[in-house]
Amino acid sequence: MRAVVTRTGPGLVAPEDVAELYAAASAPPPLREPPAVAAGFADLYAWLRGRPDLVTAETWDQAGLAGFAYGHPWWWAEQDDAWSLQLRERLGTAAARLDGRLAVYLLAVHPRAGRRGLGRRLLREVVAAGGASGAWLQTRDEDTPAAALYRAEGWTPLGHGPDAPDGRPGLVLVRDA
């Protein structure tokens, strides 16, 4: 496994690699997400990857992309899509706490590379490279390995956002710098 590489600026990882990674990472229990969810995450990344303030953390092994995280600084003034509007509505006054923080859109580790601390390294790297006053993300509101990682890293619940792929409201977590 190569070192974790962080980049700021337009993303170089291909959306197809993100789809393949997320499909592999989210297929086993407890997530059991269909491939269409991975395609959706890849489409979102493809849409955002040209941003000059995009921050990515990635690592590769002999089989391909083994882990990936990305995000960008979140500013409410830029957000006018349906998902963001629902996020703001569901968070209410707490939504103001997201402004200026790094929005972490995705953290995924391939099962072949799991259980080695790679998710922790990717998360720390992408947040540090973001240079914001803190960070936020949305995850499932259930006990998953990702939720355990976020708790261990000091992320705290802010409220519930738009529905996660399982159809239930996602849990929005924040972390101060």
C-alpha cells in the first residue's frame, strides 16, 4: 500500500474508480447498499471534482484505489440544490455551524485494505488539508464501523440531515479544528 496522498484543487481520481471503491466498501453488512448508490456518489464526485478548493486524500495498492476521501469548504451562499435545502431545513438554526467548515463528502476504504487504520488516516489527512475552522459530514444514524471511527476521532452529532441511502435521515456530525 502506498502512502496517503492529499491534493487541493481539481481531483485527479477518476469517478469510475470512486464508484468501484464505494461499491466494494458499501456492499457488505451493515450497509448492503446497491451499486446505484455507488454510481450516485461517483456522479457527485464527477460534478465537484473541478472545484479549485476540492481536497482529496487517496491511497492505492496493487489492485487499484484502496481508500479515498474528499471534500471542500462549505458555504451556504453557494448551496441551492434540493439536498442542501433539505439539510438546512432539517438542521434549523444549527445549520449555521456548517458555514466555513470542510464538508467531507465521502470516506471509503476497500474491504481488502480494511482494519489497518486507513480510514482514520484518510479522514485525518483530508480534514487537515482542508484547512478550515472545522469539518462536517453526514453518515447513517446507526452503529457502523464508520460511526465508531467518527466518535473515536471526536466528531459530535449536530442533528439530522437528508435521508441516507437506507431511507432514514442521515446523522450530521461536526468536528472543530
